[in-house]
Amino acid sequence: MAQKKKVYKIVLCAVRGQLESRATAKKAIQIALEHEASLHYCYIIDVEFMKSAAPTLAPIRQVYRQLEEMSEFALSILRDRSIEQGLEDVDYKILKGEIPRQLIDYSLEINADVIVLGTPIMKSMGKSVFTPKQFDAFVEKIKSEIGIDVVEVRPKVNNDLKDFPGYGKSSD
């Protein structure tokens, strides 16, 4: 007996604001187009790393506001590119707080059928939110406890800008 293909109505794509998120966004667009689904992007600002900074050394509110503005800009570009590629229902939201909790809460809020996530990338500078083992456990939690499908995308570390149609083209 042939297995019935799942139908997704709402696709959630979490991006981290780095070039490697392009592959994740491309996959989310592809899934949304295939299923004629709505696509929701989210970016989660977690400023835990700034709690240890002395208030006199780092204007935390100003840094936070700048993170919000950069996130808004990046997500609006993703929305526009998604619409240019044929999607009609595209939205985004900037969330604040602990990344795993915010992602789960938002996926439930919008009744997401599938979440598209980029796998952790270990770079020489900084660290990923999740280790690969933590990421696997988080994905399993989403699938088993919440019942939402997860599509994992392994980004290329040195993506070519041509991977994302329209990216890098100047229209100004």
C-alpha cells in the first residue's frame, strides 16, 4: 500500500541571521511552494550572552535595539524574496528569549505543520546555540512531544550567493 504524502499548510522557518541560513530559507520556500502553504519566518533574539557585560561597558538596550532592527531588515528581505519566488502568504516574527522555548511556543501559536531548521555549524569564532547532540535531542522533542515534523538542513559553509535567486542583486 502506497504511503500517503503529508500535506503541510503552515511552514515555519527559523533563521539565525547568518549566510548559512540561506540554505534553510531555500528549503522552506521549496516546501511551501510544493504544498501551496503559508511560510512563516522567525528570528529569535537571545541576549543571555550580554547579561555578564557590565552596564557601563555595554549599552545593552542600544545593542538589543540594533539587533531588532537588523533582524527586521533581514526578515523583510527573506519575505520579499519568498514572494518573488511565487509564495503568496509569507510572514515573519522577531521573538525574544530562550531559543528552544520560543521556537516551540511560536510553532504552536501558528499551528505549524513543519519546522525547517538549519543544523548547527561549529565555527572558529563563537559557538552554535546547540551542540549537534543537543540539536538532535531538541528535534526529537519537537517530533515526539509536540507532533510537528522537522526538516533539517545542513548548510554549506561556503555558500555561493547564486544559491539564493535575487540575493546580492542591487535594485536600488
